[in-house]
Amino acid sequence: MRTIVIEPDYEAWRNSARRLLAEGVPPDEVLWSEDAQEASLFTGEDPHVEPVTGNPIKVPPAFLDMARSAAAHTDTRRWGMLYRVLWRLTLGGERHLLSMATDGDVREIQNWCKAVGRDIHKMHAFVRFRLVGVNADTGREQFVAWFEPDYRIVRLSASFFRKRFAGMDWSILTNYECAHWDGMQIHFTAGVPRGSAPNQDALDDLWRTYYQNIFNPARVKISAMQSEMPKKYWKNLPEAPLIAGLIAQSAGRVKGMLETPERPAKSAPKNEYLKMLHDMNRSEPPENKKPPQP
């Protein structure tokens, strides 16, 4: 039995899996662990596996994408199951395994990927940055956010925030791992406790004012809202204290909207090009309608 100790991330698993596959080690002869002390109970040998160089065994790209996502899950079985599927796809000769939705291994990994994908979606939606200062050298504002993901999704989510908030320095702190952007590159550090993140800043009031103004009482569906924004995230959202009051006021606000007289419609502006389009639509059959060049 080979005991392999890895860091709980995709790159560490991939490097070890490549070496095991190159050596032809079957899945049932490998014990995967994220705890070096735990692994020492099963073997006295060095449990670490170094990556190999040379020509790697060809692996379907779809599996690599799946493995990268599933690796962010926290199920302790994921490393062994991923290696088993990798073996079956390559040395096992089951090249079309991923298209077999009824296969137990494939179905389990797909379920992990779906759960991770939902968690990434929530992170994109519910991270709230708070201003903590300004870099004296660059003049760039510095922001910090706290988020509590269910899985190890920080690395999978970081590129979204880099593109969306490229003009400011930021850190996203989580219990699993932290991501930091300085305008040039993203780097990662170990996870931290909740108390490491700031609780409030002046921008919270501005955000709450904005949220109050965009809240549409006529479209309130409480069950759907709580499904998309579970209460576990509310404690980290500056707008959360407003939600109960806005919901309570929604019936009265809708009634007021319905009782407000309609404003008279304004006549369309005079425009020769628009007039030509209207005349053409009234006179020609649909298959012959071609807008004139302005």
C-alpha cells in the first residue's frame, strides 16, 4: 500500500497522480491523506511524491476541468476517487467513461462539481469589500472582504474579482484560504478567523441607501430570495438588516404604486428615420422588410 500525503489542492493531487500513473500504481494500492501525522500511522516510508518530467500520459481535457473543480470540495474521498477515474480513463482503457452518466464514480464527482459551482456563484454574489486605507506609494484604495465558503473555492473564484476590481488593491479573507490582489498579481495565503476582517466602513451606508432604492416590493418572493441568498450569508452583508423591514413594508408600497395615477405617455420624438421605419412596417410584409440606411 502506498500512502500519499498532499496539500488539499488540485496541483498537489495532479503532481502525485502523474507520478503514480507513470509508475503504474493501481488505485486500490494507494491511500490518500492530507495529514502527514495520520499517514505515518500506516507507513514508515516517505509519503510524499514528487512530480515527474517527460512525456505525460494523455488525459482528456474534460477530466482535468472536472478534477480541478472537484478538488475544491471537502469530501475526504475525492482524491482517491479522482485517481480511480484517471486510471480508468487512461491505463484502464475506458476512454469514454465521462460520457457514462450512470457510472457511480462519475456521478459522484459531477455532484461535487455542482456543489462547488453553486458555492462559487454565491461567492461572486455576496462578497462585500470594505475600505481599509490607501496605499501611500501608489494612491490605490485598499479593500478587504470576508466570506465563508462551504468549499475551497478561493482559487477558482479569484480571477472573477481580479477582472471586476482590477483598479483597487483587495484581499478576500476566508477560513480556508485568502486571496490578495495588488494590481499586478494575485497571491494566496492561509485561511484566517472571522475576526481578522473589518466589520464596517463608511461605504456600508452608501450601499444600504442604494439597496433601499433598487428594492422592488412588487417582485418580492421570499422563498425564492432565501433560496438564492441563504440566511447564512446575511451576517456578512451590510444590506441584510434592511431586508426584514423592506419585506414588511412591501405590501403597503405595492398598494401605493397601484393607487398612483399613471403618467401620460409622451409623444414619440419627431425623427425622419424612425418615421420611415414605422411606415415601412405598416406597409410591407414581414419577409420584405429591410431597414433603410440612415
